[in-house]
Amino acid sequence: MTDSSKSLFVAVAGNIGAGKSSLTRLLAEQFGWNPYFESVDDNPYLPDFYADMSRWSFHLQIYFLANRFKHHKRMTESGESVIQDRSIYEDAEIFARNLHDIGKMDDRDYSNYVSLFQVMTDYLKSPDLMIYLRASIDTLVQQISRRGRSFEQGIQREYLEQLNNHYEDWITNYHRGPLLIIESDNLDFVNRQTDLEQIVRLVNARLSSTHA
């Protein structure tokens, strides 16, 4: 097991529907970490964004950036071991970049957003471990449908594919600290205890190798 006397900052990354919130909750229970979850159900922009991405993309990304900056700062200053559902880095490297690439965020808004992101993240401590939940598009579509959030049901498969491509590029070039990639297509860590135990072992091994 990891050294419980050391405070750790762990982040869980992955595409929409990959299972980040569930894994964050389960790992928090397993390790005794404090979980911080992505603001989704109380996000005032998400329904408008999915209805009109071009109109609301900048507003949505600024909302996420501000909330995740506050969470990140609070977590790393708490002196406790924490685990975060989606990192602040994904906002810029994945979602804002994709919105700009597909023409849903114009050059001016994107440039302002990236400048703000860079200034904010200069002040932040990087995660002690980044966990990436890799999932195929079929898995993402099934899990999005299963959880039944009304505003997500109109998400196009092409949009998920674009995000997955950005995720793979980001993970390939990730340099902020230790990384653990979990291939999740054949795992059901919510309903199968053996799958969760497998992930716990992987997390323990990765943390032990970098914090010996």
C-alpha cells in the first residue's frame, strides 16, 4: 500500500462517459482520499452549450476553468490526500482546443482562453498521479446512454471521436508527472469487485514506484 502519511493529489482523466466520476468515488473510498467532482448537474451552461456550441463554448469553458482552478488550489493547499474527477489541464488541452479546431470557438476567444489558462496553471501544483481512463467510442456511447443525462443524449459520435483523438495526443505528450493508463473497455469496476481490485493494485504499484 501507499504511504498514508504523505498527502497525495491524484487526478482522473478521460472522455465524456469514460467513468471518471465512478472511479473517483471508488478510489476515494478504497484509499481514504477526499474526492472532488466535476461540476455537471449544477452547471448553468451545459444545456445551452449542447444546444448551440458556437454561442456558448467560451462561456462554458470559462466556467469550467474557474471552478477547476478553485478546486485545484483548495485541494493542494488542504494538506490532505485528494482525488479529482477531471483535471484543469483537460479543459484547455482537450475541450477548448477541440472547440476551436471544429470552428465552435473563434480565434479571439480561444486566444484569450489559452492565455488565461497558462497564467492560472503557472501557480498550480501538478498531480502526483494522473490516471487516464482510455475507452473506445462504442464504450463511451453506451455509458452516456446508460446514465441518461438528457443534455448529453444529443452528443454526436463524431464529437466523441474528435475528443478521443485530442486525448490520445495529450496523453502521448503528457509531461507534468507520473501517469497511469487504464484500458477500460473490458472493465466494469462499478459492478465487478475483481476489476476494481485490479485497478487498485495498478494505482498502488504506480504510486509506490514514484513515491518510494
